[in-house]
Amino acid sequence: MLARNFLASGPARSDSGQKSTDEKILGEIHVVATLAMGMERLRLVFTTRRIILARVGKRTGSGAPLTSIFGVLAAGLEDLFRGGRESLRKKELQGATPLELLESDPDNSSILYSDVVMMEVQEDEELIRITLVSKDEKFKLTSGVSVQRLREIIGNLLGEKLSFSRASRPQARRF
């Protein structure tokens, strides 16, 4: 789990306390969050009201970069066993509503767009690095999705809270 338990904003309910039925999913991207011991794979699901952080799977220390042959073997076995379970779960949630998505795992949570302080997207050679800051949390994420795809999904949902930049490349030194 990132920093603390994801479940910060509770179940998907409208401001009046009624279950939200008019909330639509606009798109999603797959991201990875680095933890103290390993990493966590997540789906950032963008809806008309909020960003849902849906847990895909956690990789412990064996999923992190390793130096021993035993660590490499352990990481391969972990992917083999967990990957199948994660695939089944992904199929089960295909076409799920935002409420069903939030209720599918106790570690899933959401951030209302009004609670987002900033979202910074930095484009690297092959990855994008996302820093998402809400009133309560700060998430550092990476993804292989293109910046263009992310712009298509987010549109104008975050307004001036969203910024894009390119990572500066180190200059070659001349001697």
C-alpha cells in the first residue's frame, strides 16, 4: 500500500450521500508506484467526478531489481503465480461501474478533482513520471502510456492544476 491505506475518500457516493449513478468512466492508465519494499501496480481510472486508484497487484522485494540468481527466480515465480490471479480479476472488472471498482478491493480509493492540488507529468525517454498531490496524499507514479493519450483522457478536468514537462537530457561534456 502506498504511504498508508489507499481508502481515504470512502465508497463512491455523491455529495448528497446517495449512490452515484451518473458518474461515467472516461479512461484509464496503468501505473506503477514504488514502495519501500517493492512496487504496486495500479490503474488510474478517470471518471467525470474523480480519479480512482484501483489496485492491480503488489510486488514485494522479489519484484524489485535484484542481484542474486535466487532473487531473479523468485521474481519469475511471483509473476507466474500472481499474474494469473491479476488477469482473472481484470476480466471480472471489465465494464465495472466506478462504485463496483471502488468496492472490488478494500485498498482502492478515489480522489475528487476538487481535492487535487496538482498533477505534474514529466515525459522521459520511454516513461512518463506522474506526481499527483491531493489534499491528503502525494503519489509518485510511472507509466508507459504516451503523454498524448493521457491528455486525451484527462482533457480539461484538472485545468491549471495539470502541468506537462519534458525531462532535461544531460549534455555531453567536451574535454
